[in-house]
Amino acid sequence: MMETTKKKYEFRRLESKDVFIMTKIIGKVGVNKFSECLNQSSVQTIISKMKDSENKEENITAVGLSVALEIVNVICSNLDKCENEIYQLLSQTSNLKVKEVQELDMVTFFEMIADFVKKEEFKDFFKVASKLFN
């Protein structure tokens, strides 16, 4: 029997005040890095298959997951550029203080980043933000 462990963090709903730190991170990483996530061949392949597929909902989920993984990769590849901002964002959107986020073990820290990127509000923010830069 597998035991489920309670996560050390819990996110609140994202609000307009979170946009400022999020845009700071995007600015440091480079908006083009994030927009490239939507143009990855794996994403494009799934999108092209959607036209002929019966199971559109499953394909939409696959596209979302693929994009989320690409975004996590971009963030993790650029942690050194925006370390303090990421700690601040994760802290201000969760129940943890900055110091607690900094002291998370590596696995939990990366899970926290992945969970943040999978938030529905983050996806919505990214859709709107990407329109602004196109």
C-alpha cells in the first residue's frame, strides 16, 4: 500500500500582485525562451495530431503537460539569473516563508516549481502574456 505524503507547501490562487514578480522573472530569463516552449516540435506534433483525433480532451491535456514541462525546464535552466525572484514568488504564493523555500530539499523545490507552473492561473497568465509579446 502506497502512502501519500502531505506536501510541505500549499499554493493560494494567483492574484494581480503576483504579475510583477512573474514578469521580472520572465524578463531576466528572456520572453523568447518562454515563447519557444509553445513552438517545440513535440507540442507542434501533438497539435497537428489533434485535428484528426477523436479524443481532443486527452490531446489538450498532453499539450498542456508538454508546455508545462518545457516551462519548468526553462526556469530550472535559468535559476541562477533569477534565484531570489523565484524564492520570492514561491513564498508569496504559498504558505512558506522565503527562508523555508530556500531550505527545501532539491526534490521538493523542483516539485514546487512544477506545481506552480501547472496552476491554472499560471497557464492563463502565460497565454495572455505571450499575446503581448507577439
